[in-house]
Amino acid sequence: MGKLPPERLTVLIGMELRRIELEIRRVEQGDAPHQAARLRAVLAAYDQLLLELCARVDVPTDDVGLPPLPSRERLTLEAELVAAGHDW
């Protein structure tokens, strides 16, 4: 099996971001044990994909740290991606 074309991989990253976004909401609204740790883990996964999408579509992430990102940085990246024509 060969490599996926870049545009198809971008679509797949967007689909995964949507899936993880739903998981974030589920964890936030749930009452499972260790909710804070679970939330931190799903946010880190979301942020990692967000950074990967940024790298693929040339949205700069120079001033961004490692996942999980502060919510302000996450929102900034999301806004820049949407402004560049990408959504999920």
C-alpha cells in the first residue's frame, strides 16, 4: 500500500480532530474516575493532531509549546487554520 496524497491525509487529520473533539466533550460531561487526567490526555492528543495539521498546511507554530497546549494557543491555532480554509 502506497502513501496517501497530502490532501487526503489532511482530510483524515480533520476527521480525527472531529472525533477527538467529541471525546473531549464526553470526558468533560462525564463523571468517570480520574476525569482531569483523562481530559489532559485527550487534549494532548487533539493538540498533537492540530500541530500536525498546521505543519501540513504551512500554518506557523514557532511560538507553540508541547501538547497539551494552553487554551489560548489552541484557539489561536484553530483560528489560523480556519482562516487558511481548513475546518473539522
